[in-house]
Amino acid sequence: MNRFSSQEISTLKKRAKAIKKAEGCSHAEALDKVARENDWDNWSLLQKHALKDTGALRPAHVFEDRVQPSGTRLIKVAVVRYRPLRDEDPDKPGQLVFRCPECGEIHYHGAVDHYLGAGDGDRVPHCANRPANYVFDLVEVEETSFAGDLPKKILRHVKPPVDPERIKDWFASTHTLAVDRSPWDGREGGYQYPLYEYPFEIQAILHKEFPNVDEEALFGIAKDLFEEGPWIEASFLDALDNQPDDL
């Protein structure tokens, strides 16, 4: 059965007024007729099961809202990834979550895992209590605010999508390749500034900046960066900048 928000109930009341005027029935009879049109036995039950008023809660950001030639309303909406702590399997993708821009409720959709669930770019139907011609086109984003006002218990477990290139760009913008800046002395064993010697050292730096990204994914990125190196340890960059250029 369809459930309605307070705004939608106001619209249904206007429909009841029109029925009362057209058919000459009582207001209560008109309300019950509107309820039956929406699969409820009477108006009292329809109101009893109305959606909770979300007030000023911010809904998910909508990138696009259009009606397709088929008559289906397609809403492109921002979602974030939610992984409850009770799910101890790091390979499980969790759920995609957002606050619905239509009814204000929180939507959960199983995130894609090879062949199951929904993922970035997939289309899913509106919640079960809404008409079937509403379809969401999911756009996974990193900023949780784009998914609307979500409870803290959800925000604690939101995992942003992994963007390796963005993470690598950040590291490259805050660190220096030894080949670019470090003095070289073959007699002393090569580059003269301490270098990161293992991928996990880079991984630790990435984890501090991107704490919500899976450790396994960060290690893969750290390994790629390590192979692009060597990189000068950040703690020695000030000393490097103070050295004369002719060293």
C-alpha cells in the first residue's frame, strides 16, 4: 500500500474536497473514497500509516529529474556507501544509502558485489510504498552531505568510493620524489635524504589522510606509489628546502 508524506496528504485532502463538490457527499465520505483509491479501507487508516514528517531534514542531492518517454520518472540522486561494523567481511560491499528527496525516508540498497546488488550508475525502484513509475539512478559520491541528513550511526560507517588517482595526486602534492630534489652521492650510497623504504610506510600516511578507505585498497595504492619512487620522507622536506641549489 502507498504511504504518504504530510505534503502529499494535503494534496489528497484537496482531492477529497473536489469529490465532495462534484458528488454532493459529506467530507468524511469523500476522504474515505480518496483512501480507497489508494488501497486503504478508510481515511483513518491512511493517516495512521502516513510517513513520518522529516521536517527540515536535508534530502539527497538530485543531479537530474526528468520524465522519460515511457512515462517513468527518472531521478539521478547522490548516494554514499554504508558498511555496518557487524559485517566483518571486508570484501562485502555494504549498502548504498541516501535520504529520499521524495518521501524523506532513508533508502538502503545492497551495493554491487561482482554480480549482486546495485552500484554506482545502476537504477533502482523507489521505495516499496511508492508508485512503480519512480526510478532512482544512483550516483555514488564521497561527500556524505550530498546524500542528505543521515543519522550519526550511519555516518560513522560510511565508506567513500576509492579513487586511486585522487589519492595518488594528493600524495604527490605533499611529497617529493628523490630524483627531483635529493642530492646524490655515489660514494655515500645514493640519495642523501631518508627515503620511504617500504610500501606500508606510505600506507600509514594515506590512512591518516583517508581514514575511511579500506586498508587493502590503500595498500595497493601505496605499493603503486612506492614503485614510482623513491620518495623523500616528509619530515626532511624543510631541510631539503633550506639547502643551496648547487649541492
